[in-house]
Amino acid sequence: VSAVIKRFSKTAEIPKQVTSPGSLGVEIKIVYPELRPSSGKDPAVEAINAAILEAILSEDESKSQTKSIDQFMENFVTEFKSAIKENPEMMGGWALEIEVKIRHVDEVLFCVETTTYSFTGGAHPNTNVSYRVFSMKSGTEVKLPEIVPLEKIPALTRIAEKEFRRVREVKPNESLQDLGFTFEKNEFALNGNFLVSK
């Protein structure tokens, strides 16, 4: 299996009727891998490619049923133009960057990291990082209990909490909730956003 990196970009200027001197346009950048089977068709590869594309298109906040990257970008530009027509004094432009990187691949697993940066007005942009692990045999997404046996989850949770506290300089006896972290019952827990890196 090999991969081709697909790159899409689009820019648009502000509508001509908007005269606010500080207004900018819109810029979109989308980068993601598309797997290619070594020969013939590979249902697992097709499933992984479809899942990656579907995740990108799910970022479209317009009401249309987006079926392609080009349509997604066009919808984003349309939303921007509509917003700036409604609010001509809006300062700053809109931006959207989605980058999917391959983080690990072997005969069993294919792992990607997706970074999404968006700014659509307001006080600050939003950035999100997510991970997905796929089976190279079936193309389906792999969940943590499929890699770590259920009886080992408590031990992994203890290791993860220790690292979580170390990185954030939180003492073992300090309450996570008091420091602004939101865990159910104020108890550290693993989530489904994980990566296999080796």
C-alpha cells in the first residue's frame, strides 16, 4: 500500500459592496492522504479512504449534503460572504485549515492525526487535534478495547493520569476539577481519542 498526499486550497476576496478597510477575505487549505493498493482493488483501503474523506466533509457547517472537497470549500466561501453581507463591519477574514497526517502504518494498523484550525469571526480561532486508528485488514476504525484488554484498562488509566498530571504540573493530591478539568465524578478517565505510534 502507498499513499498520495492530496492538497486543496481556495481563497476568496470580500464582496465588493463591503467597504470596511480592515475586512479580509477567506482562505482554505485541506491536506490529506489517499491510500493506493499495491494491486487491484482493496476493500480495506477503500474503506479507510472513505472514512478520512467523510470526516473532512463532516466539518461543513452548511445545510447542504456535501459530497466533495470542492463543494465543501465553495460552501465555506458562501457562508463567509453571507456573514459579511449581514455584518459589513466584521473585521478580519475567515480561515479553515484541515491537515490529516499519517502517524503510523504497518501490516495491521493505519493511524492518522487530524489537525483542524478554523476562524469564523469572534475572539479567537479554534484548533482541534484528533486521532484515528484503522485496521489494515478490514478498513474499520479500531477502538481502544480492541487493542488493550478490558482488564488492563484500569492500569493504563493510572499510567495515563500520572503522565497527564506530570505534563500539566498537577500534584497527585490536587483536584482536577478545581483546576478546570472536567471529568465525570472528578475522576480521570481515558477517552476514545488515541494514537498507536509504534
